[in-house]
Amino acid sequence: MMYYGGDNGGNWAWMLLSITATILFLGGFIWIARLVINGNRREDRPVALHPPDALDVLRHRYAAGEVDLVEYEQRRQVLLGKP
């Protein structure tokens, strides 16, 4: 009587294929899980240590040309609390 492929050695081939498929499946699952988990933490994205304060915003607006020198100086004086 022949069980599980008989004498032709088919058992070890199916077992090896099954193990390989399982390893590939688990490896792919772990790889996808790492992509999902680390998707929000990208190394190339600059990370602000603190939000910009009003004076920084004013400096950027002046550098971009959104406010002129007179308005910049007036707003800077107000922000610094100088009369």
C-alpha cells in the first residue's frame, strides 16, 4: 500500500514547497506591516522641534516680501513689547 506519494519521494518536495511558501508569506506580511507602521515616520521629512513663534512668522513674511520694512519694524516692536 502506498501512502503520501508512495516511493517516488513526493512528500519531501511538497513539504519543502510548503515551508518555503510559509516563510515567504510571513516575510511579506512582516515587510508590509513595517511599511504601514513606519509610514508616518520618514527620515527625509524635516521635524520641527517647536512651532514657530510670531516673530519667526513675521521674519518669514518680511523675507517673502509680504510686508515692507516699515510694517515689519512696527509689528516687531509690538511683538517685542517695545514702545
